[in-house]
Amino acid sequence: MANSIPICPLMSAGNEISIVCAQENCAWYMKNYKTCSVYLLAHNAVLDIKEKQNQKTPQ
């Protein structure tokens, strides 16, 4: 999947057709990570949820 075409999660939401990522031409694109900041936000949120679930004591 390294050669797959990146899809814009914001522009594609609610559309039947996926919109191709504009990369450097998009304000949400992070050049340092070579990915969309929306994906990074989602990834960090998942890690945060997992950490909170692991800290939760069983009742």
C-alpha cells in the first residue's frame, strides 16, 4: 500500500467518490510526516483512548 493514492478524509466525507489528497497544496497536510493532520489527530485520539482504557480499573 506504499504506492496507493492518498485520499482526503475531509473532502471525501459524505461523498460517494473519494477525493485525492492535494498534499502540499492543502493546509491540513504536514510535510514533515508526509500525511494529513486529520489522520494524525485520529491516530493520537485512538492512542489516548487505549491508554485511558488500560488505566481504568475493573469494577
